[in-house]
Amino acid sequence: MKNIKAPTFLNKRLGFYALLTLLLWAKSIFAYLFEFNLGIESLRQYFILFINPIATTMFLLSIALYIRRPKAAYRTMLFIYALASILLFSNVVYYREFTDFITINTLLGAGKVASGLGESALRLFRPYDLLFVADLVIFPLLFWRKKITREEKPVRARMAFAMTALSVMIFSGNLFMAEADRPELLTRTFSRDYLVKYLGINAFTVYDGIQTYNTNQVRAEASPNDLKDVEDYVKGHYAKPNPDTYGLAKGRNVIYIHLESTQQFLIDYKLKDENGVEHEVMPFVNSIYHNNDTFSFDNFFHQVKAGKTSDAETLMENSLFGLNQGSLFTQLGGKNTFQAAPNILKQEAGYTSAAFHGNSGNFWNRTETYKRLGYDHFFDSSYYDVNENNSFQYGLHDKPFFQQSVKYLEHLQQPFYSKFIAVSNHYPYSEFKNDEAGFPMANTDDETINGYFATANYLDKAVEEFFNYLKASGLYDNSVIVMYGDHYGISNSRNSDLAELVGKDKSTWSNFDNAQMQRVPYMIHVPGTDKGGVNHTYGGEVDALPTLLHLLGVDNSKNIQLGQDLLSPDNQQVVAFRDGDYVTPNYTYYGGKLYENATGQPVTEPDENLKNQVKAWKKAADTQLETSDHINNGDLLRFYSGSGLKTIDPTDYDYKNGLQKLEQTEKKLGSKSTSIYSQHQNKSTQDLYKTETYKQYQEQGQEVPVQSQPEAEDETVQ
């Protein structure tokens, strides 16, 4: 440090200004090229990409040039530089997990989703990340040691204005080229990738802030008149039920099993170990998937955005989409009116409802949102024995989670609507330790992919044990068991490394392949029926609730729901993704291109009929998304009375002392109690639950290949 001497130009305000501009530009370009998947397709787009960080950086830093006092001027410049660097770095880390950029709504809801993210967040960091933030420490140190000195003479106002004007000119040129390459960039709903690619992180954040403000004004200005278009859309979009399946499961319990991060390609998938031996990843789930008692769907797509699991819950239980920015649960879950599955079934068919989750209740703001969805009970981590040996940052491992849930489940009055949120198959999919080690790791360049199959296999074992309990306790025959994958497990940015494992070529992996990988399992298991099978109808999570309600014999025509019954002959089979892309049985529109499903190749010269059809599909997808946004952002369901449902008062719900409340209900009902506990002559069914480790499976002679034991000491999953 003693021998370090800064170049003379750094002791000038304009020189230091130029250096900070150059450094922030370099950081941005590094992130654009090596961290973000922006889909650069031409030399023009590369040129736009290289200039877009310059304008906003120059503009922001030029603010300090107007300040005459030396200390205040330099501090302001460093403060702005630090904020811009942290914003860029935060987006880099966020993108690694969500394949998306940070929005204002995400920032506003950060506190409500932060619980439990510690270890997972640390795993997102890379050693070279120091390049983004190291100078935030180095520069103050250089000033303190007087290796860089402050120029006392202020920058002339004319020169400061010239820098500001130059930045505006560069931005104008940037915007002109962006609009030429992507018309209506700022007026149509393009993906955030486009906005960052063409305008940069800083401009995107400002644009997003304006959009967020405008969205918030929508709720304040909404009125009952806004429901007219929504009601017209729902009426015209409604798909009448299939008479062969309507009411098939009438009066049965509903048990939702949330298959965390499980993608459709895992169904029937066999992983080869280092010796070439194949191992079925999810044998039990596969057996249910192919069972004649199961309505399975092999063209079912997730439709989530940054809200991920919470978006899936919004879609599955409300038949509404999540927000285009951030999570609906965190932003609107504690404010809006909903007409969700728990409340519909309670008021229409006398169901009790409960959600089970071995993580903190404030994760994704569930405690507040569930009250407004109408859940009678919510058993979060406070109801479970959670310790360092049976949990990780996202909550209780799946096997102890299902097992410990029984002591609450057995006291629910039937019929009940229940949801079990499993979490062990969650990013970053680290191998299991000690007795739970057993399934082989994949062999790719991505450790996240390598561990994905082992955690999925653990989930499969946990689900099998839970099914065994349902059969032993007597719940199985009188229940509908719905299993679904909530969202992707392997993100688009990692898919190319997965290519070889799914029979694809990494070098030719395309956006068409990314779109097809958005499939997730969806199966409705109705014990005792023989009308099931694998259904090839194209659908998404927004279609789940109408499908379930019709199976339960509940008239759904009067509810505000945007999906269609997947078993209905009237289903239109246009699946909208949250960013406006879509997929149909014959064509896929993804990332700005139309692909033919049969070949996976882009359609370069569509005929007039196809052009018109594409416009119709796009309009259908956009209208569905826009209608959802109108409902959610305007909180329009507060004005809707056509369903006949009574409005929920969230103050009527309290999730404390859940077990005592269930027991009090049993005591009050006496011989009329319909809980499994009561039906077993007031004896617990917990002993009927059998759970085993991989080691015990091996001792029983079941083939479970053993992987090498990891060196790490930490006994968590992921």
C-alpha cells in the first residue's frame, strides 16, 4: 500500500468520474455476458448491449459533478457508485436462483420471504463475485491513505451539464436502436430479459418503479364497474364439465401433495450410475402416475414467475395467475379478497381445511394469505419437532414432515381439504448424509443437476410412506389425492448441462427445449375408479381448480376462475406462460419465436392461415394474463357477489393451538365426529405410520445403490 500511487488523472474530479463510469460499465458487461441469459442474436444486439450501461451510469454519477464542496462531491459520487454496484450484484445473485431480475415489488416483499434462505443464498455466491464489490472497500481505503486525493476545485457547471447532456444523448440513441430492433419495447409486455438487454439494469429498475406505482394506483381507483369485462371473459371461457367424470369423487377428502421442484421428465426416468446400471428415480410416483385410478397429464405446464412455489399455490387454488412482478402472496396476499378452493369447498360442501408445512409460517407470507384463502388450520414449523438433524433452511425433511403431520391430520373432520408442502427436493439439491445417502449422483459439470435426482428419489420414498399410512388408517379409499410439481427444478440457465441426460445435444439446445422443460407432473388419484389414464390434453396450473371442482361435483360456472376443466371436451388447450409466451398441442411460442412441436424447429415462413392462428393464440394468452392482473391488482373480487360465497373475514382465523381446537371440535361433536381419530375409537393412528431410512431398505433386501459419503459435516438436505 505504501508504494501504491494513483495516476494523476484520478486526482481530478472528472478523472475519477470517468474511472467509476468505466468500472461500472465493465461490471455490467461481465454480468451480461457471463451471468445473464439475455439471448443475444445479432451484432446489433451486441452493440446495444455494450453501450446500454454507459448512459445511465454517466447520468447518475454526473449528479455529484454539480456539488461544489469537495468532500460532499466525492462522497456522493462513491455513494451512487456503490448503490449501482450493489444493485447489479444483487441482480446477479437473484438471477442464479430465479432466472429473473429484481423488481420493486420483490424489494418491497424481501422481508417476508427472507426467512430460511441463509444457506441457500450462500450457495449462490461465487469466488469471483468479489469483482463486483471489492472496490467499494478499496476506494475509501485509498482516499483514507491519501493514495487518491480530492480535487478542491469544483467542476464548472457547464462541464457538469455537458456530461449530463451527453448521457441523455447516448440513452436516446440507445433507446432508438432498441425500438428499431424490438418495436414497442416499453409499451408492450415483453420479458424483463428484453428490457435489461436493450436498456440495462439501471433503466430497467427505474422503468419497473414507474410501472409498480401505476399498478398500485389501479387498486386505489378500481370500482365494481371493472368487473364487467372480467365476468364476460369468464363466461365465454368457461368449459362445461365432462358428464363421464363430473361428480366422480363427490364428497371425498382432498389431499394435495406438493412435489417440490419436480419436473415431468422425472416421470419414468432412470439414472445411470458410473457402472452404467439404471436406477429408477421416482418408482412409487411412477406407479401412481400409470395407475388406472389416476387421471395423469403429460402436457401439464407450470405457469409461475418470481413467486415460484407461492405462485403455484395461487394458480392451483384460485385459478388466477401470480403477479408479473414479485409474489402475489407477499404483495397482495395480506390485502386482497380471494375465492379459493378451501373457502369454496367449505361453503359449498361443508369441508374442513388445513395446510401443512414444516417451515416458518411467514415464509411467502403464508400465515396472512392462508387466512384470506379460507384455510381453517395452518400447521407450520411451530407444530413440528424440527432440529438440525431432520431439517434444512427450507424446513423439515419430507419423511419426518409427513410422519409428524399425522397427529394433526387424524383429528380433521371429514370431508377435508388438505395441502402438504414437501420441501426436500429443493435447490441446490445436495446429497443426503449418513443413513439417507443411497441414490447415485448424476455426472455433469453442474453440481446442482447432479444432486437433483437423489433428492427427488428421497421425495418419492416419503410420498410412498405417506400413501401407506393413508391406506392403513382408512383415509385412502375416501380421498382424492392430487400430486403436482410446482415449478422447474432445473432453471433455463442450467438446462444445457442437463441436455445429455434427457437425450438432447447441448450444442443445439434451444428455447424450444426450454419451453418443453416447463412441464411438471399433475395427477389426480381417485381410488376405486377405472376411468383414469394418461391424458394428453395441454394445460397448466391455472386449470387445476376447475378440474378438481368438477370431479367433486361442485358447480363452477358461477366462480371467477380463469382456467378450464382439463377433462372437458371444450378445453381450448392454449397454455399461457406468465411472460406472455404460450404453448399449444402443435406450436410453441417462446422467447419471441414460433416453433413447430413436431420438429422443434422455428417456423420461418408461416402461411397466412398460421399467421392468423398465431395472432389468435397470442390474444388468448394475453387476455387471460391481463384479466388475471385486473382481478389481482384491482382486488376486484371484493366487488363480486355472483358466486354466492360469503366474504371471508381474516380476523375469524387464528392458527394458534391448532391441535387443541381440533380436539375440542371432536369432543363437541361426540359420536357425530367424522375424524379418523374418532373412527378409530378415539385412538391415535400415529403407530400406523412406518418410515425407514435407506439403510433399513437395504437391510430388507431392497436394491438401493450406495453413493460415496460426502465429506461435509453439515447434516442438511440441499
